[in-house]
Amino acid sequence: MGRTTFGRLLREARQRALLTLEGLAGASGVSVRAISDMERGQSLPRQATLGELMDALGLDEDERRRLVEAARRRTEQVPRHLPPALRTFRGRGTVLEVLHELTREVPAHGGHVVISAIGGMAGVGKTTLAVHWAHQVAERFPDGQLYVNLRGFEESGQPLDPAEALGGFLGALGVSSRDIPRGLDRRRALFRERTASRRLIVVLDNARDAEQVRPLLPASPGCLTIITSRDQLSALAVAEGACLVALDVWTREEALTALAARIGEERCRAEPEAAAELVELCGCLPLAVAIVSAQLCASPRVSLRLGVRELREARPRLDALSPGDRVDLRAVFSWSYRTLTPGTARFFRYLALHPGSAASAQAAASLAGVGMAEARRHLRELVSANLLSRDADGQYVLHDLVRAYAGELAEREDDDRFGAETRLLDYLRHNAFRANQFLVRITSESIGLPVPGVVLAAIDNREEALEWFHQEERTVRAALRTLHDARLLRFRMNLTHDWVSYYSVMGRWAEEIETKRIGLAAALQLDDPAAVARNSASLARALAETGQLDEADEQVALLLRQVHRLDPAQRAAAERSVGWVRGRQRRPADALHHARRALALYQELGDDASSARELNAVGWYLALLGRYREAIDMCTQALPLLRRSGNLRIEAAAWDSIGYARQRLGELDTAIADYRQSLRLYGEAVDAYNQAEVLDHLAAAHLERGDAEQARASWTRAAELLSTIDSPRATAMRVRAEGVAGGR
């Protein structure tokens, strides 16, 4: 949103009301100049001023909501996503001159410039050049830089989905995860809206084709878009007016300058003929020169002549990726590989088995089955050897070609791929289970011990739990998508069970639904009724939460078909889940039926903690059916049991249910006291979302009692709490608070 959007909406509302600027000023008490500044996108109104304008315009509730949302003052994020510029960057003078001339044309022509820096092969330095250029001109684009690796030419053959890339861009531009829409077209529209008035650099690295790139192009005339690809992207030149810059290998002089910058000018001057032959054997390919330079730096006493001989005599293995007759990247990689210590060489091969584009140190250690101290030593050695790099998040990245080479080595050495993938999945599952203890209530569930070699991350609080989940998101998605060994099916299914709590807490229902579909498919393939029931229950809840009620019904039907195959505890959990979904579908009678069945099963099992939780559920559904006295009785029965089990959140829910019933019985003072007790308990449980829900109920009770001031304060506080967790419901609470103010 922002000033431009607010100004447009205000102007349209004024015109619909058939008011001039002077007419609106007279009706609202706001000056003509202030209204004019707002309509031109120069300013945003204070809350009181906004209320006066909306009242004068006679807006309906939907129009008021849009104006309130547009008037929100956001602190816009300035993304700084460029990888570091290479200190030893040399050459490319002619190309850079062309690129800087294009940059100067951005404001002059009023359009954004699309550049495709391409070469005949990977490793030619496209990314290095793009990043260097972007850093050089960054000051001319004050609203920041966005960068994404589109993975267009990875061996997996699975380029990055443009919708996923847009999700990352929107998050970097300040859009909360809950506000990022689903679907490519909606994300593209929001991205263009958010960049319409910004001056940004957007680097789209390693693009597959024009179709992958088009949705990622910003609309602003002040944006510079830099694209790198192994494809010429001619279609962008035709349809988008892109300027194509062909990037070839270095000239001999550039390659020698780059070699000297890396290993030292004195060393090159001492053996000029060997230095010249060395860069020739590298085909003047920047990646090859960089790797050779790293090894020479690691062995300062080795002569360049010896390096030339070893490189010349190495048997070629990457023929298809050779730019000439005298160089082969496999030879270059093998030379680098042979300098590694045996432990690091093994670690390097296992790292290539990681399914994602980047690996955390803990995930890499688990793949190789080594401890963290040893893993960090191996990682440092690999970075030093220029076989590994780090991204802006500190994760470790293997270049496409290096990964392919290491993967070939793993196959040749007959490394235990199944064992490595098992350890990776167990690492992701066990740490997710541990992190969940800080996100959701601890249960008695046990998942046993991880397989040997799995690293357990240091997770001691909620912040560290969320940080770990964020760190491994890409790895989990890649693992669930690509690890298809039939022996891993149960590991993958179990992983989905422990991962979805993170998506639930973050309100990321689309990701939860996608993950649970994978888990359900695995459960059905394994014909595991308990797992089918668990996955279909979770999927039904997420679908109901997002309003996909028909699909939720399908999952409920599948769940109910499993009930006769479940043990009593599993049947109780299934009935409880069905009750929750029916409640969400506004079918309280059905919800009550299933909740009662769950309660009876829990009571037969002697499970007091679960019985207490279900007593509250029964009470809530009774309240929704208007059976308020029965609801109060049920929830009151639950309270002592909940206190004994220490379940603060459900105890808070019970007090909220009691307050809800008493409010509808007209017992407002008692209802307000019950809501306050619920609010206190949710505060102790650090549950901002449900605190806001109770504040909403409390505000309604205050308003019913005639206390507008208290109602407004409660809704304002609810909006503040929901804003801290980026909930879209914050706007509704704020509108209610302002509505009370406007009605005074």
C-alpha cells in the first residue's frame, strides 16, 4: 500500500461522493491543502483525521477498511541482498563501460534496463560481473538490492519456481508471510505494486529462460534488473527490450592480471612463461583460474612450472564442459580435490548429496556423520580451497559444476548415499521435534533416538527454535521433493509430522497444506492407518483454516474411514480433530457430537489431561449452540483438571468460553472478569494471537455495557498484539477501535 495507494483511494472516494476538494474540506474540517497533499501521495493522515474524512465521505465498512489499510505507516525495509563483491575482481573493462552507460540511461529514458550477461559455458564469471557491477552502482538505487539464484541450470533439472522467488522478494520488501498471496499472478501483481515507486537493483542469477524471468521484472522506471543465464534470452530482447551483453572468457591479459592478483605479482614475474601457459591451460576461464590460484596460494613453495605440468598431464573428465582442447574442469577440480585431507575429501563428497541449493553447517555435518567441530574444520578447508562459498545467510553453497564433480566422486567411491540421506532426514526431524517444544505445548510423545551421526542443534528458547526452522526451510522442501528412495518413505512421512507446527505457528497454511499432502501420500502408500489419520486430520484442519471447506470434508471422510483401524487413543484424537474441523465449518452440532465421543474415549483411557481439554471443547460447542448454562458447567468441570496438568493455554480457553457464555446470558460484569482471567493466562503462556481473540470478546462486552473507552482500548491492544506477529486480523481490530472513536 503506502501514500500513492492511499491518495488514489481517497481521490476516488471523494469523486464518487461528488465532492470538490473544498467541499470535502468543509464537510470534514480538514484543510484543502492537507487533502490535496494526501491525494497526491505526499502525506498520510493521522487516525483522527482519517476518521473525519471517512465520516464526511459516508463510506461503507469495506471502503473504510481499504482506506485504513492504505493509511498504515509502514517502515519500509531496504533489502541488501547482494553477495559480497570479489576483492580480486580484475578485467572486464570494455564490458563494464557498456554496462555503466546502460545504467546512466535508466533515469534518462524512464524505463528499467534488463541485462543478460551470458557466455558460452558455466564458470565464465557472469555472476561475479553482475555482482561487481551492482555494487559499483548501488548508490544510485537507494531503495536497496534484491538477489536470487534461479537455479536454471542445476543438474537436478528443477529451476526455482518464479512464485517462490517472488515470495522471497516480497518478504524482503516488508510483506509479512501471512500477507504474501498464493499463486504466481497475485504475487507478481503485489511485487509490481511494491516496487512501483522504488529505485532498486534486482539481480536474477542463473536464469533458465525468459519465461522464468518475466514474472520477476519490476515495473518501476527507476529499477535496474540484471540477469545472468547460460541461455541467450533472445525472447527478452524482442518482447521486453532487453539489452543482451555477451560475456566471453577472459582475454589472456585479463587472466594473467587476475592470476597475479590472487597469487602475487612477484610470483608471476618470476615465471612469466609458466604463468602464461597456466592461464592458457585454464582456457582463461575465470572459475578455473580462481581454483588454480587458490591451490597455488595454499602451496606457496610450489613452482608454477610444476602446476602447469600437473594440470597438463591430468586425465580430462569434464569434456562436455571444456571451452578448448587444453583444459578440462574435472582436471582443475581433481587437482583441488587431491590437495584436501582425506577427511575433508570424504566430507566434500557427502556434501554434494545435500538436496538443496545451500546447506547449514549442522545439515552438512549430519550428511557426513561427523561432529560439529570436525565439520567446521572441513568447511573452512573447502572454503579456503575455493570449492565452497557462503551465501548472505551464512549457509554453504557448492557451485553447480563443483557439485556435479563431487557427486561423480561419491558414486565412484561408492559412498553410502542411503545412510547420508537417512541421517539428513533424521537431523531435520529430531531437531524439528525439539524446536517444537518451544512453539507448541510439550506432549508425552517420544520419537526415540536419532540414528548415529545426527547433529542436535542448540535450541534453548523460542527465538532459537524459529531461527532453526527458518534456517532449514529450503532443505526440508528440497528433501521432501527429491529424496525418492523407497526405503526413506517413512522418514519423509515422519518429517512432515514434526515440521508442520512451524507453519501453523507462522500462519503459513499454504506450506502446511503442501507438506501434509506429502505426508498423507506416504502414509497411504505405507498403508499405516494411524499415520493416515494423523495426516488427514492435520490437512483437514489447515484446509478448514483457509476456507477450503469442500476439500476439508474429503479429508474428514478419509479420516473417518480409518477410525475402526485405530486404537482407543488414536480414535479419540481422530474424533477431536473432526470436531475441530466441524466447528471451523460452523457446524456446531456435528462438532459437539464428535467432541463428546472424543471425551468419552479419553475418560475411558483415564487420560485426565486430554479429558480436560475436551471438556472445554464440548463446552465451547455448547455455547455456540446457545446452551450457555451447560457450556459453563462443562468448562468449569475442566478447570481443576487443567490446573493439575499445567495446560495454561487450554485453561485460558476455558475461561474465555465461560465468559462468552455469560456475556450472552447478560451477566456482563462476570463475563468481563472471566475474560480478564483468560487474558492473564494467555499472557503467561506467551500466546499473542489468543490474547487478541480474548481482547476482541472483552471489547464487545465493554461496549455492550456502555463503556466505549474500555472497548476502544481493548481493540487497540488486540491490534498491537496481532501486529507483532504480522497477523492480517490486526487491521480488523484497528478498524473496530476507530469505529468506536468515530461513533462518540
